[in-house]
Amino acid sequence: MAGAYRTKKNRQQKRVEHDRLPDDMIWGLNSVTEALLHNPKGLREVLVQKGKAGARLQEVIDAARQHKVRVRFVEPDRLGVPRGCRHQGVVARQSEAECVSLAELVAYAATHSQRILILDSIQDPRNLGSILRSALAAGFEAVILTRERSAPLSGTVAKTSAGAISRLTICQIVNLADTLKELKESGFWIYGTVVEPEAVSMYASDFSGKIGLVIGSEGKGIRPLVKKQCDHLITIPMAADFDSLNVSVAAALVMFEVLRQQQ
């Protein structure tokens, strides 16, 4: 029992330390490499642990120098991450996330996938990162986030997204209801995901044309004023009376159904 207690306590301690990671950091070879490849202007500097070596780490260093991102070699305790963080010897500090205007995002979506992911107040950074990772895989390269009541585009989000955040076109807005009106004027059909028996199954929905897919927050879902602006309310049919799918899982299921139909 004592051993089990220590194991549980250790897991809790690691979770606490992870939560204390600065929000402007990206860590790990994959995440830092993706950021350097797709958004080097979004990085202030790259910190490399002294004594670490390897081909992939050298690629990170070379890429940083090529894009004129400052590289510093520091002792392990100067990386700025807590003990136990799997940083693989490299940490990058982000500049404030670069976002585009709504007009730029609409123009991008209209000429690319014609799919926009719209996130209404996603507050957990890990959920946000997971959703962004799925969005890139499902071809939702344009993403709208609410500026308030949402998790910031932090190092935790970037890490959880496995670098996908650097490859998406992102816009942050203040009034989501008004934004949906503008999208509809631009020819997008707005689909809101809900957990309601009267909503249409996503498998019976027609996702042809230009799509705006709204995903609501953890717990409360889509806000009422936002829901009123949706052209269609859809739901994920389940075999059991069980409506507690994680928001990132639910978002992935719907996005890939849209992709399946449009392909």
C-alpha cells in the first residue's frame, strides 16, 4: 500500500510541476522543429542543454540559425522547465502568437479547404492542443478562437498539438455571434455540435459546400447566443445514454466525418 501511495503521489506531483510550465514555452524535438519550420517568427529564442548531442538536435540548432532565431546553450537547470519535464534537451520561447484578421482567415479558407473550425471558449490548454492537432489532420486549417474565456495559445497548447499550431491559420475574435453572421454572409453554412436528442445525427447531415463547424466549451457547450446563429445543430449518435465524451474526442469525430463526406 505504501508503494502504491508513493506512486500516486509522484504522479500528482508531476502533474503539478507540468501545470507550472511557463505558457510561452515549447519543449521537445518535435514541437520545436515544427515551430521552426512553419512559424520561426513566432519564436524569441531556442535554449539547448549543454552536453546534449544528436542528429535531430543539430537539425534544430541549424534551423534556428538559418531563421535567425537566437540560440543559447545552457545548463539543465537554466532551461526554465521543472524536473521531470521531457524536454529532450531543447526548449523554445515563443513570441506572442501571430494571428490573422477575420477577413484574411475567410479568404484563406475560401481558397483552400473551405472548412473553418470555430471554438467557443475551450478553456483547457490540453484539450485545445488536442483539437488543433486533429484539426490539421482533418483538413480544418483555418481556426477561429474566442479571445476571452479561452485557453491562451501557450507552450502547453503547442506541445499537446505536436506542432500543429504552427501550421494552422488562426484568428482570435471578441464577439463570436457577430463573427458567425459575417461567415454566413461569406457563404459558409454554420454547424453547431450539441448533445441534444432533437439534433440531427452528424451521419445524416449534409456537409457539402463551405463549412463552419462550432465546438462548444467543456461542460457548458455552445453558448445560447452562438447557438442561435447556427444554421444546423448536429450531434454524435451514441449506443448508450452517455454524453460525457471529452470535447477533443468529440471534435475529432465530427471533423473527420466532415472530411469523409467532402472527400
